Amino acid sequence: MTRRLGIVAGLGALLATRTLLAEPGPADAGVPAAAPLGTSASSACVEHIPEGKARPAMTESFPARAKAGYAAPLHLEIQHGLGESVLPGGFKLQLDSPEGKALGRASFVIPALEGPAAPRIVRTQSADSAKTSVELAFVPMPKEAGPHTLTLPSVPIAIARASGELITVCTSPHEVQVDDPTANEPQAKPRPNPAPQPQLEVWTAAKNVALGALIALPLGALIAFLLSRWLRRARPLPPPPPPRPAWEVALEALALVRGKRLIEQGLTTQHFAEVSQAVRDYLGRRFGFDGLESTTRELLQHLEPVRPQNELWQQIERLLRRADLVKFANLAPERAECELALEDAEQIVRRTMREEPKPEPPVIVVEGVPAGVGEQRPVSAPPVERPRPNELPESKA
């Protein structure tokens, strides 16, 4: 009996000792409780709700277990007004912001926003309210191998009101048990790399070439159009050559008649007609009228204002009237008469042609002789009166 009582007393003392050890004592003043591995002591997200506006109802769900390096989705169901939109500009969390730094300290990263784990936003609405489902992916990346308990910090969710004002709602922190990717596989072996994913990369050189081509093609077309218009522009015609003097044309025509030798061939009528035509054309050009379309009487009337010398006047009248008889009266001129008509025509042209001014003689300077000594200067001559364009020498009294 005494032995049993001692055993019972020993068991009671042992239970009392274990109870005292199991009950936590009072925490020391000023010493915070140790936070689990990977959790953040404070959240960097700050909510902003306008005054008089109730906080939108939001339901959250996050998986309790995840694998390191694999995306864990955060599902949100947000009830809001019809005129409000959730994440109007998409989910964009800057890594250098306080929220982004808190996410990095908690050993979480955000996957590529253009990849398969991109955020998904689905909006449904009814007659008086709207609901938006948001799915955001976060990848736990513990720094050490083995199981860890991480805490996903609060994430800001922006809601735009119809007035343009923004509402910021913070999600709640979520704990997740993170295991290694091969934790449940005995004697795990390395796996091959996953299949490559297509990536979008800006080809700067091709972009610059395309932009340059888009600018150069219209500009080149415009320059080509303007150049073609400029090449096809109406250009001023070059000035015509100065007309040849009438006496040069007449002497050339008479020389051509002489060179044909029409008299030796017996073509006296043709010889007389060509000589008369050359003289009529010359007188018309020389004194400003149409000599070929004028009759002999009209031609002599045109010469009346300039009244040449009597001998020259008689010579012109004799030649023209003799040519009229040959042409209209079928008179056959003799050979001597044809030669005389050609000589008279040449004399008429030479005696009525205008004299060209002669260049002054050059001054000759002898080398080695001082200026003014032995200089040969042109001798001044009295001015010579030259006939004006429409004047012939007057007859002598």
C-alpha cells in the first residue's frame, strides 16, 4: 500500500511539472513575438476609400500549399457599382514601390505579365450591381531548400469610379506552405528544361528602317513629282537670230541666179523673172513694205518718199517695167538684155545698201618710247553723213 501511494504521488508531481512547462509565461515587455519564416511584420499597402463611400465587398482565396518556382493564383471576387471598373489599367506593380519591395522581402515574385500566368480580369454585371473576378499569380521563391511557410503580403487593388476618382483596396495577407518541387518524389532526379516559350522582342534596327522607309517613300515621291514638273516647265524660247541685212539676201539671190547659167541654157524668161523677184523682195525689205505682192506702180509709189537719184530711179523703173513685159506680154528678152538686167539689179542693191560703221584704227605704241613721244594717233576725219534706214541718196540738182 505504501509503495502504491509513492508511485501515485510521483506521477502527480510529474504531470504538474509538465503542465507548468506547457503553459506559456507572460511575454517580456517591449519584445515582439518572433514572426514565422518568410512573413512580413507590417504591410506596405495603404487603402484609400473616399469619405462617405463604403469599402467594396471582396472575397479572397489563396492555396494553402504550393511548390517553389510554380505560380500560385490569388482569386478575388469584388462587388462594386455599375460605373466602377476594377484595375482599369491592368495589374502593374512596380518592383521599386513599397508594395513591390515588401513582396520581394516575402520571397515572392510576379511572373511575366505577357506569359501564360498573366492576370485575368472578368466582369459580370446585373441590373443594379457588378462583380469582377480577378486572378493574380505569384511565384514563391524561398532562398533555401526545404519546406517553408511564407506569407503573401497585401496587394493593392485599384478601382476607378465614374467620376475618375480611384479607390485602393488592399488584400489580406495569406500564408502558404511551400514545398520543394521534388518533395513528394523518392530519389528525385533532375528534369529537363521546359519547352521554350515565344518571346516578343523589339527589333530596333528593323523598326528604324521601316519608319525611315515610311518617311522616305512619300518624300521621294513628292521630290520626283516636283522634279518632273520642274523639268516639264514652260521654258522661254531663245531669242531668234538677228535678221540678215536685206542687201546680203539680195546679193546672195542674184549670185545664185548667175550661178544657174540660165542664159546659156536659153531660159531667158526664167532668168528675167528671178532677177525681178530678187530686186522686188530687196526693195520691200529695205524700205519696209511687201515688195513681192506689190505691182510696179505700187512699188514706185512706196519709193516716192525717199526719191532716189534720177539715174537710179530710171534704172529701177526700167528693170521693173521690162520684167512686166516679159512676164505678162510674153516678150522674149535677148541675151544681152538679160545680162544687163542682172548687172542693173546688182547696181541697185549696191547703191542703196546701208553703210556699216567702220571700227576706229588702233593706237600703236612703240616699246621703249615714253608715252606721248612717237605715238601714232588716228587722224580725225570729218563726219560722214550716212543715209537713214528708209532713205536713199537724194538726186543731185
